[in-house]
Amino acid sequence: MLGELNSKKDVVFLILSYPPFNSRSNETHIAWFQDVLEINHKVREPHDKEKKVKSSELYSEIKRLLHHSIHDIEAHVPADIIVDMCEWRSPWHATTNKPTLDFCVDDFMIRHLLQYIQIPEIRTIMISEATDNTLLFRIKKLPPVIQMFDIVIHINANFLAVKDIEDRIIEELGFSKFSRGEADKFLRSQNFMILLYQFDSWIDLNDLGTGWWNSDKTQKIAGFTSDSSMPADLKISRHDHLLLWNLFCRNVGKLVVHSSSSQPLAVDVWRQCCGHLLATALIARALKDVNDVSIWQHAFRAIGFLPMTSHSIEDRILFNALAFVLGHLGSAANKCLKYCASYLEMERTHKVDLLESWMKEDLIGTLDEGEQIVQQLVNVVLLESFQNGESIRMVDEVRKELVNFYKAEMNPLLVELDGKGLMEAPKSEAWKEANEMYLMNNKISKLPDNPKCPVLSKLFLQGNLQLRVISPSFFQCMPILQILNLSQTKIKCLPQSLFKLVQLRKFILRSCRLFKELPAEIGDLCLLEVLDLEETEIIDLPVTIGNLPKLTNLKVSFYLPVNGNRKNYSSNRIIPQNLISRLVLLEELSIDVNPEDERWKATIQDILPEVCCLKRLHFLKLHLPKVSLLNDFRDLSCMNFRFIVGNHLKCVISRLPHELVIKFGEQESCLKYLNGEGIPSEIKEVLGHSTAFFLDRHQTATSLSKFGVKALENLKFCVLEECNQIVALINENDADHGDGILQSLVYLSVHNMKNLRSVWEGESLRRRTLFFLKVLTLYSCPKLTTVFTFDLVQNLYHLEELLVEDCPEINCLMLPTDKQRWTTWLLPNLKKMSLHYMPKLVSLCGGERVSPSLEWVSFYDCPSLKIQFLNEFSSYNLKVIIGEADWWSALKQNESEVWEPNKSKRLEPNISEGRRISIPGKADQPSGSEGLKPQNLDGIFFPIKRDIDLRTQLAAINDQLQARMQITEPTKQSGGPVVEAGTSSKWKQVA
């Protein structure tokens, strides 16, 4: 009887892990689940130190729990399927595309785990029919798992008894098996997750680690086994997670789903539903007995459509499924369904009452017609029938998405037509009752002359690139308009009626490159709080801006007028004197100027003292032509800033990638220092408050470390370009104190440094120099001969991405070293490596093994890189290899002559203070040594064509992979858990 209860518990919670159930509260089911776990714990644990509680003594409680209602589940999953699953009779329908099914089922199993892993009563988890360790490693790298647990380890438990497993766990944590008491105490103090691979099903998980449990901690032991008969608090079975495929096949019809023409499409359509139980049922019912391949193809495209909305993936899938179903309903059924979405009672409605309502609304002509429509809507799961067909209701999730689908017609106060490709604006009637109008990202070229909008408060017109002119009276009848966005349009001037919008709070005119003059009437908008004129081409600010006392956010870009088009200015200033000081509520100020505009040099001298007196200012963007102007800032610790310091040289064009410029501008506090000489104290002072630094064309600095350890200690993002006196990025001899140089740096990008010879040089490396660096890119450094030294590479534990391009003198990334000193992985967390235009490169790291985490490698124009470099790969997580097709073919052709298999060896820990070392176990690598032969990697090789731009091709490959990951990954994965610096070996997490 207890076994029957546990079977029901496992099946119910498997089903509740699927959308839409997983987004509901499910409080009643959770309480029932906890009661079942309590019963199990009572049976297992001593009751009075002399005997255990027998299940017979809990008979009445078990019987009560067995009668727990699951009517909400049975509305979606037929009762006979639930019974079969409880009795381990869950037949699944064979398919020729079983690998696709298996991969999706892995996603469902992961979602099942994450749904309940936070329940403290769940200690033991049994995961059955895991055919290899792929699922284990995916679970280990899940961000929620990494965040939830201090320790995540896995053990190969094949043929091990309970004591042997416990000893193996203790040893993996760095303890001796003879230090059992110390290890038990340690584990009781930790949030841990222990994964047992090839776990023998005859062992009871509940017998493991009886002295480790602490109710105040989150602690789990999960066994991966081929059998699911042993007890566990939570069971996750691959076999049971074929439930959705069973439901799909049953609803579509076996003859259809198993036909040679339909089956591949059937699997693809099912996969697109991403495990959404309701969406799967809707699509399957709509495709019942459909043999037309074109309709199946339409369903596949419809489910995968990505609307331009902020829907969650579950809502998007259900919305798309409903859109497909509605497209195949008749007109009368659609009208009746729309009525139900608006007026059907939440709990239930008598069918007779519903039919009468349809008659009154002239939606149907006869009751028989209504009966047929009701049955049609029930058949496709849009309505639910109960009480022998006498009552009707609609699932809440269906109602919600139907309201979204019919929103434009059902809610006249909100008009959402963004991104619909509209050539014309809505007619005047549509504006009359609208409270908010979303018309952005269309092709509207003309707006109504004078729409009547008495209740319109928000109007969004950005992204209409064809909009050039707005009628003078367009804003005349919008008395309460508060937000107006005209960004990315081609308007040249503003209509006078706009300045009558006395309630306007936000006016956004960003990226209107034909807009050149801001009228003085802007000062009439006395309630204006936000004025955004970035990337326009205005020539100056009118003095009336000072009449906006509530302005909190001002962003402007100024255009340098051509001499022939200059106005007769009364002042040689871009911003009138004493204007900024009148904007006492200003919180954000951004001023972009052309560096060649001489007017700015006079303007900045006047406005800088005004800016420094703004007490509420917390964001400031300015160009300061002289370093000495920095002396006006007394305290930058409470402000985010974007400072450009120095003068641009005429006719100099930056060669930085556009994406890098954008990424730099997104950092918290940025300093860009242009064409500097020496290391001014003002620069060092501001640099100490900066999180991002761009050193551009510095004339004298020989290393970045010349700026000082203290000034560089908060930097997280750094870019260098054309600093041609720099020989080494970091010179330890430049610093006389501290634990390291650039110890907080995460991103370092170096470009066009013609005399750079090394990344680091010095007698001894400080232990935290570059310790947190994650991304390193080196472009066009013609004298650079190597990237890493033996000492430096030990500090780069966190490095995840390496790109080296156009560095023709490098033949190996790391200097040769004494192999006896090398005891661990090289760059253990490196995931992405790109090496381009390196004609002399013959080896990655001189035969040392590269990161076990590597996922992406890209090679281009590296003709000397031969087959031996594959021996340096130690990662079985590789997903992408990119290179020229002929280079790859040559590798395959020569592999039989020079291939030397990677010999698996266990790496021992190399722990030193401040270092974090990964200790891979034997289970980290699949058995055998054939995995990294080129012939076995063809499936992940992406060829590069020589006649097409390299960056364009890499971007296309990346987009393709991102699209694939959105379909296959339940959550964005990251690397495995790590331990904070300075942690002893007993406190480490095992990667």
C-alpha cells in the first residue's frame, strides 16, 4: 500500500513539472507531497530507539493520502495513462528519430529536478535510465545548482557498496577515509549535492551518509541507475518522461504519427512544443488524422514563431499553439470562442445558458449549431466539459492567451500594433478611445491630420523610418499625453501643436539624424522630466531649456555645422551660460559633441562649474578636452560617469569593432584617455573610481601598469589601442606594493600595438595579478611572440574566452616550460578559443593539455597548425570547431600517420594560497581515447570560406548556435562550481 502511494506521488509530481502546471501554485499537491515524504521518513527512521514504525501502523494515514484528488491533472492527462504509469506500464511509441526524443526527454528530466530540488524534505533522488553521463554533467553545470549548493561532486559508484561509496566521497573532498568524523562534521555544515553515476540499484540511497544530514542545510544525494525500483524521495525516470510523446501519438492518431511521410514532421512539431502539456494537446488535437504534409509544416512554423513581445517561453508556445488552432477554426466557432474568453464564468457555466447567450448575441442560428460548436471547441481542448457534458469552463491559461490574441478588438483603450508592418496609421476612429498607442517599428509614412485623442496618455512611434512630416495640428487634441517617442524617424522639424502638450513628461527623439534645430518653444513644456536628443544633429540648445524646472534627465548630441550653413550666432557657445545651473533636479546629463567643434572648448569652461554644483546628479557623460578640467570634480564615488579626456587627432579613424565600443559604453563608470603623454595625477585619480578604461594612442607609456596598482584596482573592463610605446601590458617592476596588478579585471582587449612583445614581464608574478580575468583578446600585435608564461597561466584560472588575431610572430601560445612543474589543466575554465591569421603557429601550448571545459574553437589562416595540436585538447564538451575546409581535410588525411591518442591520467591537486585548482575525476572523460580524432569531430566542424568576410561568417555561425540552444536548452548553462580564492583543499568544490 505504501508502494502504491509512492507510485502515485512520483507520477503526480512528474506531471506537475510540465507547463502549465509548473507555473501554478499547486499548494494542495505540495502539502500532500510533504505528507507522503513524512510517512516514508517515519517508516525508515527509528521511532523509539528499539523498533521502527511499521507501515501497517500508518494504514489509515496512507489510505487517506491515497485518496488525494487529482481532478485538475486528469483534465489534461487521461486517467488510464495515469494508472498505467503508477503500475509501471507506460508504453511508448517507437520512432525512427529516437535521439531527438531522448534529447528532449533529458530537458524534461532536468526541469523535473529543478521544479522540486528546493523542497527541504527531498534528500534522495533516483534518476533512472540515464544511458551515459551526459545528463549528469548537464545537471552539474546548471546555474540554479551552482547557486544553491556549496559543494557539487560526482562519483562513479559502479560495483561499490555503501561504505565504499562513502569512502570515495570523503576522499574526493580531500579527506582521508580514516578521518571519517572530521568529514561527517564538514558535510553537515555544507549545502551539498552528491551525484552517483552508475549507481547499483540494489543499494538503498537512504543508507548513505546517515551522519551527514542537517535540516538547516540544502542537501541532496542523487543516484543515476538503469533501474527505478529502489525507494527515493524523488524519482525521475526517462521512461515516464515519454508521457508527452504518448499523449501526442494518442491524440494525433497512430496511423498518422507512424506514417513514413508524417513521422519526421510529427517529432519536430512535438519537439517545438518544448514539453508544454497544454500546447502539445492543442496541437495534437488540431492535427488529428491529418495526412497533409503541408499542414504539418505549417504547424511546425507556427509553433516556432517568435513574436516581438516579452512573453515567457511557456506563454509564447501556448500563444502560438492557440494561434494555429484558431486559424483552423471556422468563423462561427471563432466568434463563439471570443465570447467565451470575455464572458464565460471562471468556475463553470451551464451549457444551456451558454447556448442561450450565443443566440442572443446572434453568434449562432440554432441550438443544434451551438451544440456542434461546443463539441468542436471541447474536442480541440479550448473548452472543458464536465458533469456529463452539462457544464462548460475554460482553462485559465487558455483564457489569458486568448485575451492577448483578441486584445486589439476586446480592449479599445490599448492599441498594440508594434512591428506589424503597417504602411498606414490606424484610422481616426481607433484613436478616439485609446489610452495607449503602440505603433513602433512599422512602415508608417503619414499620420492623421488631427486625431481626436481625449484620453491618450502614451504614444510610441519610434522605428517608423518612412515618417518624415507630422501635420501641424496632429497633437492639437491630445490634452493628457504624457509620453511621446519619435525616435528613429526622419522628421526634420516639430509641429507647433506639440508644444501645447502641457502634460508631457517624457519626450524621446533619439537617432533622428535629420533633426537639426530644437525650437525655443520647448520651454513651454513645463512638466517635462525626460528630454532625449541623443544622435540628433542639433547645433545648440535654446536658452528656454532653463524653463523646465522638473527636468531630471537630459541627453543631447551636437552637430558640427559646415561653414556654409552656419547661423549668425549671438554666442560662440553650444549651451548658454547659466542654463545648466537652473536645472536643479537634474539626475542624468549626457552631452555628446564633435571633438573638432571649437565652440565646445569655450562652452565646457563655463558649464563645468555648473555641472559640479548639481547635487542630485548621479550619471554624467562629458568630453573634457584638457586633463586639468578633471580637477573640478571633487567626489566621483557616488556617480556613474562616461568621460572622454584629451583631444582627437584629425583624420584618425578607430579600427575597433563596433560591438566592443558598445560594450565599453555599457560599463558603470568609463574613462577614455586620448593621445595622452605621461601619467597625470588627475587621470590616476579618476581611474581609481572607474570600472572601465580605454587607453587610446598614448604617446609615452611603456606598460599599462605604469598607471599604478591603486589606480587600476577597481577596473573590470580595459581596452588599449595603438599605444605604440607599450612593450609589455603588465610589468611587475612598475608596482611596489599590493597583491597584484589589475586584480579585478574581467575583460581585456588589445588592438594594433606595433611594439607589444609580451602580456606580462617581471621577476615574479604576484598571486592576484589578472586573477579574475575572463576574456582576453589580442588584435594586430606584429611583435608579440607569445601570450602566456608558465607563471601567468597559473593565475588565469577564470579565463573563459581567448582570441588572438593577426599576431604573425607567435608560434606557440605559451613559452616552453619544465613539464615536471606542470600538474594540472592549462586554463581549466576556458570555453572559447579563437586563433586567426597566425601563419607561424605550430602548437597551442607546447604539448600541455588545454581546458577540460573548452566548447568553441576557431582557427583561420593558421597553415602551420597540424594534427598534433589535437593532442592538447582535453575537453569532451566541444560543441564547435571552425576552420577552413581544406585545412580540416588535410588534418583528416594525415591523422593516421601522426596520431597519438591522449592518454587519460588522473591529475593531482596543486593547491596554493589564492589559487583555485580543478581536480577532475576519472569519470570526467569517456572511456577510450578515440574521441578527438578529426574523423570523429566532423559533426561539430563548421567550414569557413575564404572569399567571404571572416567576422560575418563567425557571426552567422554564432547566431545559428544560439537559435539551436534556445530550442534545446531548458536554461542557460554556465561553468561548474568553483571555490573562493584562499580556500583550503578540504573546502573546495570538485569540478
